[in-house]
Amino acid sequence: MNLKKLPLAVAIGAALIGSAAFAQDEEGPAKGNSLQLYGKLYPYFLHEKGSGPSAVGTPVSTLAGTPTGTLGSSGINGMSAGNSRWGLRGTEDMGGGNLAIFQLESQVKVDDGTGAGPGLLFNRNTYVGLEGHWGEVKLGNHDTIFKEYGDTIGFLGLSSGTFMSTSNVLRKTGFGTSGASSFHLRRANSVIYETPEIAGFTGGLQWSTNEDPSTSLHQGKVYSMGVKWDNGPFYVALAHEIHKDLFGGSANAPSAQRNNAAADPTHSNDKATQFTVEWRPAKQHKFEFDAIRKEYDENATVAGRFQNYHNMAYLLATESRWGDKWRTSAHIVMSKAGSCTRVAAACTTDGLEGKQITLGGAYYFSKRTYVWSAVSRLINGKSARYNNNEIDSAPNPGEDINHFAIGISHSF
């Protein structure tokens, strides 16, 4: 081949693959033998600013940081791109109703062009697997069953990885800034099995293991499981996830209370159970309710150390399409202060509650291209540090966060 024509040939090939796949970003690949290039890009202008941090001397939870009276998020304007992404996926028909399946997916930072980062070309759902009448098996780096079964409506199709995500309040603790408490993260080294659909029911089981031989027997293991029923206007799911030795409580507690860096042989067993129901009275309208109980338990024996934290959180969400051009979304997330214990010491949770309210809308130029805008307010209790910032620093205890964004979304 003439090397001068190689870039043109590559571009034409990519265009042909893309034309076979477009508008399938939410639907998955066609069955049979297929190879698809797909993606979703949504850069947006973003304003985020904190307000009202707890004053110095404010009585706060035992698990909270010390109030400073200053803003952690002093205000910033910038551009972000959330989880803008591109990927390749395909199937091979092996006969007898069996398929080989694969997907390679990477984040694309449309705002600054840096991509997923060094060594992280395919940092989103990336796997190879088998599918048949017996169900589906995937091996790779993938969202958990807990997340997939319980994260149904989203927000204008854009919520994951943005300030609009409900997980910022719903699926983690309100104290500290470590992601170790999150029940919404993608897990590497995962083995996933999902049953075939039977009378609207599907079940799933996932195991993710730690690969460091120097650590303890259970450290870093994640077990995620669930069952869902999807039939007509109703979707109902129950999911459960267990984190072995991720220390979601200790990693967020004040340093003097932590067990995760201690020499004594302490283990953690964090778990969450989530109930989800979605009602779709018409094709254009969806309503979702979630309730989740999170438990962070550690078998500490040293006086003053973190022992456990339990709380409940709730979500109400709605999304509607108004003809072919307009789409609106809204949600409110509420997390309770919860309860806690320490070894032979008092533990209080006063002020660890949080709330997030988000409203947004989109106007479609075509099925794949639209402009959108959203506003959000995250309200922290006097001790809480729930955080949905994308650019600015984490808030200080009691600090609320306001967001405004306007952007463009295009799928291919």
C-alpha cells in the first residue's frame, strides 16, 4: 500500500465501522459477528463554588474533621468532560447460540486532550467473555453488579463521573475524603456471571480480588451480587456488596482513630444493600426510588479506634422526554447522619447528614447531538464533607457546594 494513503484508509475504515454502530452507545453491540467503534463526548463549561462552612468551635461529629470556618471550594470556572469515552466492542458467533464478546473502553478528556492517563488507555469497562443460553461470563475491569442494577435513570445520560452523579451522597460516607467508602466504583480483576433472563428476572454475581501476595488473606476483595426484575412499566432490583479489608470507615476517620495503618491485625467488613424501583408509566417518563443501607465494620480492639458506622440514604429521581426535542431530569438525594461506635470511647454522628438537589434539561438537534444545562446544590450538615466537585478542592466540614454547567453531547 502507498504509505501516503494509509491515514486516509484508516479514516475511511473507522468511518465505516462507526456507521455500522451509531446510536448504539446505550444499547450494546449487535449479535452475530460484529465490530463496532462507539463513543459519547460531552464537554461542558462548569462553575463550582462553596458556601457556609462550619465556624471554628462548632461542635461536630466524633468522625468529622475540625471546622475551619473557611472555604475549601472558594469558587472556580473551568471546563470538564465527565466520563466522555470511546471504545471498541464486538462479538463472534461460535454456533449453537454461543457468542464470544469483548469490549475495550477508554475515557476521553475532551476538555484538555489528556486521555485516560499514562498506562490507562482502557480504564473504563473493558473485558472479554462468553454468552449463551446459559447466561454470560465476563473477565476484566468492570462496573459492579451493585452499580449496574441500582443505577438506572442517571441524569440526562451524563451523570457518571460528574457533579450530577447521585453517588456523591448516596453510596459513600459523609466524613473524610477517601474513596475507600464508595459502593459505586468500577472494580479491576473482576469475574462476572449473569443468568439468562427468566420471566423478567436476571441475577448477577461478581468477584474482584486483590493481587498483592504480601497482604492479608482477604484484603482488597469485593463481592457484588443482585437480582432484578424488568417487566412492562416496572423495574425492581435488590443488590448487595461486600468489601473485605478496604477500611472505608478508618480511611475517612481522623488519623488517631484509624485501623488501616495499624500494626495490630484488624480487619474490616464493609457492606451495603440497595433496593431500587423504577416506574415507567409511559415511554417518555421515568421515576426512580432507591433506598440504601451502608455498614462499615472493623474488629478493632485498641481504645479510641473506629469500630463501626451505619447509615441510610435515599434517592428520588425523574426523567422525561417532551416530544423529539426536549428532555428534563431532576433528582434529590438524602443521606442520614447514621450511628457509630468506637472501642471503649464515645462516638457521635451529629451533623453528618447530607442532601443533593439537581435539575437539568437538554435540547436535541438530532438523536445523537444535544445541548444541555444543569444546576445542583449539595447541602452538607455541620459535620459532613460530601463532595461533588470536579475541579476545585474538597469542601471543609459543613460547607455547601453549588454547581452550574452548560455543554454539548454527541454520541457516535
